[in-house]
Amino acid sequence: MNIKWLVVLPFSGIQQENRHIRQLQHENKEFRAALEECQNALELIMAKYRQHMTYLVHTTKADKSVFDPDKSRVTKLHCYGFTIKTT
């Protein structure tokens, strides 16, 4: 039996495992970058959504209110599926 082969086989297995680990680490970096990009996009979308909803709530209260003619006050506001009651 050749002793040289006994030393080379475990070493080549370790090298192959190291290559696989480096490949997984690289994929992990790519996944983290993609996740961060998705999170940033979602944060931007949600910020725009909140800004738009705030605008709609404020403008619909002032412009599209249904007034009670007897009491001259806002009673109900129907907007985009929401019912807002004010007094």
C-alpha cells in the first residue's frame, strides 16, 4: 500500500469541501444583497403608500364630506371602502 495516496485523498477532499464552502458563502452574499434590495424597495413602496393614504384621508375629510344639513357638521364619510365618522 502506498502511503502517499493515504495523505492525498483526505487533502483533496478538504480542498473540494473548501471550494464548496466558498461557493456557498458567495451565494449567501448574493442572497443577502437581493434581500436588502427587496427590503429597500418594500420600504419605499410602504412610505409612498402611507404618504398617499395620509393625503387621501386629509383631502377627503375636507373636500368630500357629507354634511348634516340640520346640525352643519360632518356625520359620515365613505371613501375607498372605509367609513369614517366624525362629529
